[in-house]
Amino acid sequence: MKTIRRLIYGEVLASIAFVTAGFLALFFFFDLVDELQYLGKNAAGAISADINTYQIRHALLYVALLIPSHLYELVPISVLIGTIFVMARLAQSSEYTILRTSGLEPWRALRLLLTLGAFFVVLCFAIGDYIAPAADRSAQLLKARYQGRITIGQTGAWLKEKQAYNSYVVNVGALTPDNEMERVRVFEFNNKGLLVSITQAPVARFASDDSWQLENASRTEFSVRQGQASPTAAGRDSAKITINKVRQFRWPTDISAEMVSVAVLKPERMSTLDLFGYIRHLNANGQTAQRYEIEFWKKVFYPLSCLVMVVLALPFAYLHFRSGGIAGYVFGGVMIGISFFLLNNVFGYIGNLQHWQPWLAAAAPGLLYTAISLGAFGWLVLRR
């Protein structure tokens, strides 16, 4: 059995590595071609000969930092294509028939492939939860250093926080490469929903004591004094507006740098723990978290799709191939992998629009392909 395991694992791992390298080379080439338009430009978008302009070495480093994100997306597809290729080739050369006569029954073969699939589940989770988020954040900061700030449009990112007595709505215009915030506005409301103050600052920094340090802030305070009723005239309320200029203003808050990053950067590029913490923050402050909950569950279920892929590839070992017919089955495996990737994204958008349960929207593609793989295994393997 060790000889069979060594043979199958060696062939499958080599094939998966080859397929992954081919896909990554294509992504690297396309990303690099897309970055060529920015060469020689500075943060203002003008062509310059200054040393702080975006150069080819920066483009190469930026594209290289995107590789972990592409690898995370490609692992299940590569597992499917690589395993299909090996199973089909073994069937075509009658090697798998010899293995079957040597005692490799279908359930034992399934256990072998599931063990291999479990390895790729752990690998995919590690890449998507630790390596890819750090690399993608470094890539965004690198690009922002030479091409401008990180932002999500004209209005920036909006966050909300409830504290002991008041609630706050925060607007962050952009993030700088030095992890500083620009164009920060803090709107303070009392427990009746009335606006109490507006604090604006061109630059803000994350302090180490769970607070923000706003530089050159302008604080506008609104106060209402209730008038006292008199025998001759009804009392009237008087409003007062006070504007203060503060060189440094400390605002205590639980909104961390990771939460701002989640609001500004793409949620699918964040780690599972960061998404979970941000979802709890949104729910605690009465904000919708549907989009982030779907991305969280996709992070949970996506690595498990490697198990589905190896089960889907096993029936190819029990097919009968003619000479040269293996290419068609490998092409079919490529189409199946691409369709899974597309459905995984489409179900996320549909679930967000139709307000499906987040776990259902994230798990639907995997459940669908699980049913297909088990059906193929039962029909082609157990019944034939």
C-alpha cells in the first residue's frame, strides 16, 4: 500500500504543481502588462524622471506580491485539473487497472485522495488566511506610495461606533502608505440622535492606547439651551455653535487599523479573524453586515472545496480511453474548475442581492459540486 500511495501522491503532486505554475505564470504576465501603463508616473499621475516614480522594479514587486492571492484562488482548480490528468493517464495506460487487481478498491482509492485533499485544504486555508492578506496589503501600500492613496471613491469609508453615552459616525477619506488616515471626519450624536459635534482633521494616526490622534483638528460643538417660561412670554430655546482649533485631538475609540483596512480594502483579501471582528463591530452598531458575512463563510468553505475536487476527479480513473482521448477529459476538467470559480463568485453576489443566509450563499457552489461528484462516483465507480 505504501508503494501505491507513493506512486499516486507523487504523480498528483507533480501534476498539481505543474498546473499551478502555468496558471500563475499567466496571471503574472497579465498583471505585469496591466501595470506597464503606470511606469514613469508619480503619485499625481504625471510622467516624471524623479526617483520616487513608479518603475519596473516596483511593478515586478507589486505583481509578485499578488501571487499569494492568485494561488489561494487557484488551489482548488489546480487540484481538480491535476488529479483528473493523473487519473485519466493512469486509466489510459492501464496502470490503474493493474492497481485495482492489486487490491486498490474504490473506497480505498477514495480515502487516498481525500487524505491528499485534506493536505490541500490546510494549505489553502494557510495561504488565504495568513500569507495572502499580508502580501496583498503590502502590495496596496507599495502601489499607493508611488501612485497615490488607498481610497474607495469620492466619499471614502464610513464606520459607526456606539459608546457609553454617545454614538459616532466616522468618515475616512483615504489611507496613506504610512498607515495614516486622511480627510477624517467624526460626527458625534447624543442618545436622542441629535448632532453634538463635528471633528475634522486632514491627518489622523492610530495610537497605541485604543485611540486616534487627529492632527490640526477643527472641532465644531453644537449646544442648545432651553429657555425658561415667563408669565409674559413663552420660553425659547437658544442654540450655540462653538468652533475650536486643536493642534492635536485624542479621540478614544475601539475602531482599529484592521477595521479601517477592511472598510477601505477588499473584504475578500482580509483574514477570517479580521472579517469576524469587523462583522461583530457592524452588528454591535446596528449596521448591515451581509456582504462581509458572505465573505467570511466563503473563507470557511472555499478550502473545503479541495475535498470535493478530488472526489470529482476519481471517476476519471474508471473510464476507458482511446488513443489521444485524454486531452478532451482534461479540457473538461478545466471547464469544471472554471465553472466552479465563476459560480462561487456569482452565488456571493446573488446571495447579497436576494438577502440569502450568508452560509448558504457561500456553501451553495460547494454543495452543488459535492452532489455532482458523489453522483459521478456512485455511477461510474460503484455500479460499473
